[in-house]
Amino acid sequence: MTRRSIALATAAGCAAIFAAVAHAPRLRAQQAPPLPVHQVPDAKNGGTVVMLCDGKTSVEVKGLKPGESMTHAQAVEVTRELMVQWQREHPDEKWQMAQAGQSSQTVPAPPAGPSASLAAGAIVIGVKPQPKGTQQGDTYASFTDRDYKVWKNETDNFVAEGKRIFHDSKELGGTIGVSCDMCHPDGSNTHPETYPKYQVQLQRVALLRDMIDWCIENPVKGKALDPNDPKLRALEAYILAQRKGVPLAYGKH
Amino acid sequence: MKPARTLLLSLFAATAVVASFSPVGAQGPGPLADPRSENQAGFPADLYAWVIPPDNPQTPAKIALGKALFFDDRLSADGKISCDHCHAPAKGFTDQLPTSMGIHAQFGQRNAPTILNAVFNVTQFWDGRSPTLEAQVQGPVTNPVEMGMKSTEDAVAQIKAVPEYQKQFRDVFGRDVTFADIERAIAAYERTQLAFDSPFDKFIGGDSNAISDSAKRGWATFNGKGRCMSCHGWNPTQPLFTDQKFHNIGVSAHNANFVPLARKALDTLGQSGGGEQEIDKLAIGTDMSGLGRFLVTKQPHDIGAFRTMSLRNLLVTQPYFHDGSQVTLWDTLDHYNKGGVQNPYLDGGIVPLGLSEEEEDDLVAFLASLTSPEYEQAAREEYDLQFKRSRTNRPQRDTAAANGDKGHEPGLAGPFGDIGPAQNQENPALLGGD
Amino acid sequence: MAARHKSVETKYMEDRDAVLRGLRGLDRRTFLKVLAATTGAVMAKSLMPPHSFQLVEVANAAPDKTASAAGMAGAPPFTFAYISDTHLYERTLNQRFVRGAVKAVDDVNALDPQPDFVLFGGDLAQLGRHEELDLGRQILGEVKAPVKMMVGEHDWFYDMGDAWQEMFGPPNYSFDWKGVHVVVLMSVHEKDFWTARKMTPLERMHTVAGLDNGIQSRFEVGDDERKWLSADLANVPHTTPLLVFSHSPLYKYYRNWNFWTDDAEQVQAILKPYRHVTVIHGHTHQMLYNQIGNISFYGMLSTAWPWPYAPTGLPPLTVQMNRADPFDQFDGLGDGRINLRADGLADKIYSLWDRNPVTVKADYLVSHGKIARPPAPQFASY
């Protein structure tokens, strides 16, 4: 088929569909009552009124002439304002956001008085939305996603520092070019979950950091680190991080 | 010493808890032979309960009988050698000879281990060929270069000939004299020779002034750079300074024959060398003695391996190692410091240590602090002798090897790295550890 | 101490004589080929020559049976020993690895009867430096039996094999031995990961030296060398037993640690037509063995340090060894021997230091574990 003939065929097809659609309401009208039509209130300030699909809640976007497009930021504000109003009318209703990955949350209860300005791009951060039906006000309940993100970054950096030292004989203070990863690639064969246990090489009950120190002194031939040395703590962190999910089993040989 | 005279002395038997049928010399075994109290600092009560066998419980009468037998030279073929001949109480229950002298002035190949705290040994003898104190008795009694009895029946006959013994055995065991019961009685006596209560035990117990600063530094080195603790392990449950295992630390390799002998032995692995008496003869009487634990297990990794000995009361149980070849504690430390004596079967834990002279002195001070109070005077005298000798006479010292300045292989020139830096570990006891 | 073995000079003269004998057995064209290769590379430089001349073996890489007349006739059984993965640092830095290498040399020299030859399994140096390789050459120079050298990644990636080839000859070669065809592969090639990252030679070497950094490429034999292998095997009858020496395992065990050969399947395909193939490989520093189709794989022990078993991918036939004691500088390490049986299969003896030796029989592998199972561990990896 030539391009032209395809176009003709498409046009004909569309026309046919259109005709069918145009006919459909009349067909349906013979079988069911007419669909409800929302009554959108008139704009009072020369802007555009946007209505929620409940047919009741509406908001006027000032300065938006009919036919004009909103910016994305404006649209976000508009929807937020609509939800605030709706929530005010339905204080006991629960609802969930349909987007994947979003936790269910409600829009924060707006302050009394006129609704917040619809300044473009105004997004409130740093305030944890308080889920309904949960305990509130205490320290742990006030942790936000931002907090978790910061803390995870800190922890991962600490573990990464441990990994760096683990793989570097000079950082360990070793004198013979031996680093931990030679016998323990990826931290294997360290079994931190088995401490405390009687460590045969030390002939005493040891914690993980005692054994790290012993290994630094013996196979690595460095000076044992003070228990509070940040390097030792970082090494311990790296080793523990490699065994996430392994059940604790103190005393296991 | 002769049977007739000892019968007269049985007057004492009825009255004293401790009976002396055949006194050593004319004085009797002396107070150092007495059973020791369990009320000593550092005494491991739990462990002691575990090691008393249920079929040979301790009773005063049995202990008294055992003591009598221990000092009785009837157990030897010529009537001149009793157990205390090689295990004399005044000499830390050893004979302070390099290797022991037995019947007809024959010398064996092994140094006499102490009876002190022998109750806690998992196995007896340097090569662990005896599983219990009871079984150990038979070894010397029937060994041709020790007490020389042709058989245990001969020993039983000697003891049975004494009516007092017959009565004692019936009282204690409810039957006639048997060798097994002789073993049980002697073992029961040996189980009373407990030696703790040393300055170190008091230090661990909380008295920080009980040992010198030098000894404290020695204890830290013992745990750290010296690597001693890994084999001479100490903990409050088992405070014996031994892991009860067998290691080749290279002492046998002083003998040039050792390696060819070992290779020959490996080739004939599993052939001959069967029963206990056979092994006993090989261990004590022949040049195969240097093969150590291998004679017992026939395992290749046991060639030249000997039991880690306890470190208590070393200053009254000199000389040292299975062949008694080292005269002072400094000599033993020099041996370890240079990485032992190279041989193909050397335990991989033996490495050059790089200890300084001061560190060695501190270690000896620490070892001296393991002396039980009843030996304090004798130990002090021995320490002075050894100290003086150590200032001028150090046949084992090899500083270049200890510091890694030269390799072990002739022809492989050093210097080599590998000796760790001086430790900065605090005294583990002060850190609140055990 | 009495001399237990010949001096390097005596050995050199003996090797040289053997070369000349072998050379006389070649046809003219091959002779000239060998001469060209050696004169320029070795003799003219007045360098200490390779301990064991591979010249004749290089010549034999061409399917040339005349060399067998020069003294290599015979048939299995025979035994060869190995020393592998010594990872030497220069001597003032680390004595411990030197002790291990020397201990292996002593072990091999004490064997009675002596093995036919000693394979060096790769990773002589730790960072591929000249002084490390030199130290290794000096230590291996004490071996009484002839030494066959194989290269590992630690020897190669500092200078892309310059020092190695200068000291020890070509990285891959083959020879015939008592009716067995022996191929020595360079199986630790890597696709270039360093140029884009602008790495210096030392950085490249350090990256390769780290087992778990995930930056280096996976090992491979590579297209060129696979072609060489095919050509080398072209005239070897399929009934001839094959011994393949390789540093990387020639199968896929654990990718993250480069216990891996990327083109393993392709290499195995080249080896498939042969009735009995035994691969002896290094790099894994543990008791390890496998059977894939007609190929038996035996991993060699290291003399420097043991690796733990990988979390996944361990061949089901491998019976693990007990965990190593870090107090013991020799535990988990050792050397070993391979017995080539009359039927062309191979048994392996793992001479583990400070432990009882373990023998793994070809019967165990070939029966896929039904008979002759090696002893079980009491303390497997966890």
C-alpha cells in the first residue's frame, strides 16, 4: 500500500469510529439514565475554576485566563489545595496515593483561615506527615526520610572507610605487605556473628575487635590498635556489614 | 630401705594420716610430700572436679597408701629406685637432671616431668602415651632403663610380700593386691599434689602489688609479641599454662639424626611399634625418642611433637624441654626467639619473635612469678644462678635470626623483614581481662 | 652442611648440554627456529639463563616427533611435583612468604624418588617487580629436578610480562613427556581495564592483586591463544593423555574473586575430543577439584596464604579442607605431587603443611564421587 492510500484508509477508519462514537450516546440513552454533569461554579476573580471529580470541591486559580495552561508547579499547588479542602469536608476518610513507592499519607491539616497562597513551587519540607492512628510526638516517631538518608550515608561511609583500611596493609599499620583481604576477601571467613567466644589463638574469651587486633599483630605484623581507635571501629563496621542477615550464634566454633 | 627395717617403722602407720613405709633416706619424705590444700589462690575447683575419675575417688586411706607406694623402692627390680627417685618433692617432683637415671645407672632419653598439677594433664608423659595417671604408673615400673621390673606381676609380688600392705589394700580396695590397685593408690596420692597460690595467682586475684613491674611487662609480652599464650594458654577455668596439645618446636632437630630418622619413620609408617610397652621402650630407650608423639599416633603431623608443658614452678623443675637440653629459662626463650630449630616438621606457629634482651628478662620475671610458696626459697636461689649465667653464657641466642636479619636457609642472604614492631598493648590483666 | 644439590652453574651447564643434544635431534628448519628464538633472547644478553631451558620444549611445540628420540621416550606412570603461588615480596619487606617458598623447595628436594620435574604454578612474585621475580628465581634455583615455569597474573600485570619472559621464556608452550602431551597456558589475560582509567603500571598491578575489588576484567585464555592451542593439539592423537597447566581454573567457580576463566567453555570444547585430560591450575590457594565431562581439574596449594572457599560455586565434588589457623604461618598451605597413571588419568597428593596429606584419586573424580571419597572436614567454611 502506498503512503497515500494508508492515510486515506486511516482517515476513513477514524471517521467510522467517530461516527460510531457519535452514535453511541444516543444508543445508550435509549437504555440508561443520563450521566450526571458537574456544575462548575463561575470564576469570581477572573481566573479559571478547577473542580475535583467529586463534583463538589473546587478551587479558583487566580490569574489563569480560560484556555491558558498552568505550569507544573501551579498544577501541583492546585491539586494540593483541592485535597486540603476535600479533607476538611471529610475528616474521617482514609485515602491512599496511587503512585508506586509512596507511603500512604494525608495532606497535613491546613491552618485555620484562608487557604495558603498558591505561590508556584511552594512545597513544605522537613515536617513529617503524621499518619493517622500512629503514636506521635516522641523522638523516634519524628524521623523522616531525609534523616534516614543522611544516616545511611554516614553509615555507608563508615563501612566504606573500614573496607578501605581492610584492603590496605599500610593503613593497617602492617609491616610486611599483608592486608586483611588476602585471607578474607569480601570479609569472608570472619564470622563476626560467633562472638563472644573462646578464641583459641588468644586463649581467652574474645569479642570481634579483640580478634581483629590479634590478626593485626600476628599475620599482618602491625601494632595492635586501641579499642577506641577509629580505624578499629571502622574495620569492625565493615566486617559486620558483610554478614547482614546471618543469625547471631555466639560461642560457635 | 630394706624390707625388714621398714616393717619396724610401721609403728607410725596407725597414728599418722600420712603413712611412711619406706622413708627416703632417714628423714622421711618431708612436708613437701604432703597432700596440698585446695585452699590456694588460683585453684581451679571446677576443673579439679572434672578430672577426678568416678572409679577412683579420693579417700584419706587411699592417699596414704599411695604415698607409701610412691616412696617405696620395692617397685624396682634392684630394690633401689622408688618413684621419688626421679620425682623428688624437694626438687619440684623432678630430679633436676637433663634425663633421668634409672636402674643400674642407665640414662633414659627424656626429662622427668613434674607430678605437681599432673592431675590436670589430659594425657601423661611428654608424648601423651598414657591417658591417665593410673596408666602412667606402669611405664616406669616395667621400663628396662627405669625401674626395670620384668612384669607388673613381679611388682605385685613385692608388695604382696608385706603383710601391712596386704592389710592396707584390703581396707582400701576390699581385695588382694593387684597392679591396677597399686596404680589407683599412687594416682590418688599424685592427685593431691596441687601447686598454685603463686604471686601471679594473687595478682590475678586483685593484688596489683603481688608481682613486680618487670613481671607485669612479661605477662603483657606473654600475651602479645611473645605469642606464648596461644600454646601455653591460661584462663581461670584451666590455669595451667598449657593447651594440652602436641607441637614440634624444633628441640629434636638439635640432633643431626632427627630428620633422616623422621623420614625413615614415615616410610615405615604403620609397621611394627604396636603395644604400649613397645612404645615406652622406644620413647625412653632409643634414638627414636626424638620422634615424640609420632611414636604414639603414627600421624605425619606429629613428628617431633611433644606436649606443651605447664609453666608453673619452672625454677625448681630445671632443666627444660623433653630432653632437658636447656639449662636456663633464658636458653628456652632464646630458642623460641630465633624461631626454634628449622626442620621440615616444625610447627607453623613457631616464628622468629624479635624479642629484646629486656623483653626476655621481663618474661623470665613473669615465669618466676608462677612459683608456689613452698618452693619460693629454692626458686629464688635457682633464679640467681640462672640470671648470673644468662649474663655471659647464651648458647641458644641468635639475635640475627630473631630479628630477621638473616634467613634460616644457608645461602639465602638476609636481611629480611617480618619482625613485628614493639607491641603497644597494655597489660591485659590491668585492662580488666581475666 | 654438606651440599645437598648442584650449584646453579653446574645445572646450567647440564641444561645447556641437554639443549644441544635435543637440538641435534631436530630437523634443520626447526633447529634454525630455535636458534633464532634463543640466541637473540637469552644467550646474547649474557643474562643468567632460565633455570630450565624450555628451548627444546618450544621446538617440540611443533608436532615433531624427533625430539622424543632425544631422551623423552617412555610412557606413564610418572610423577611430577609442584610449587605454586609463592607471592614473594622483596626480601627486606616480608620474610614469611620466603619461608614458605623455601619450605616447599626443601619438601620437593627431599622426595625420594625424585619427581620427573617440578611445575611452578604461577604468581611467583606478588607485585610483578623485578626484584621479586629475581628472588623467586633464586629460591627455585635450589630445586634439584627440572622446573617448568608457568606465569600468573601477579607476575604479569606490572609490565605486561616483560620481566617474566626475559627471565623464564614464553608464557605458553607445550612439550611431550613420556607419552603425555603437556600444554602450559597463559590463562590470566585480561581485557584492558586500565587505559580508560589512566592507571599507572603499579595501580594496574595493585588492582589485579586485589581479589575482591571487582574492577579488573575476568581472566581469559583469549582468542589468539585458543587458536594457538588448537594448532598445538592439531596433530596430537585423541588417545594421547593431555596435561594442561593453567593458572586460572579453566572453569567457572566464583566470578567475584576471578576464580574464573571467561572463555572456559571454549577452551573445554577444544579439549573435549581427548580421552583423558587433566588440568592442573593455581590461583585458588585451596584444596579444590572438579570433573567436567572428560576433564579432571586439580587446584594447587599456595605457599603464601590460603583463600577461604567462595560463598557459592564450589564444585560439588570438592571435599573442603578444615579452616586454617591464623596462628600457624603454614596452615592451609603446602605443595604436592601428581601421579600420572598408566591409563592416562592422574591422582593428586596434597602435601598440606602441619596436617596429614590428602590424596584425591582420579577414580573419585571420574566416578563423580561414587568411590574413593577423600576425608571429610570437621570445620568447613561457614
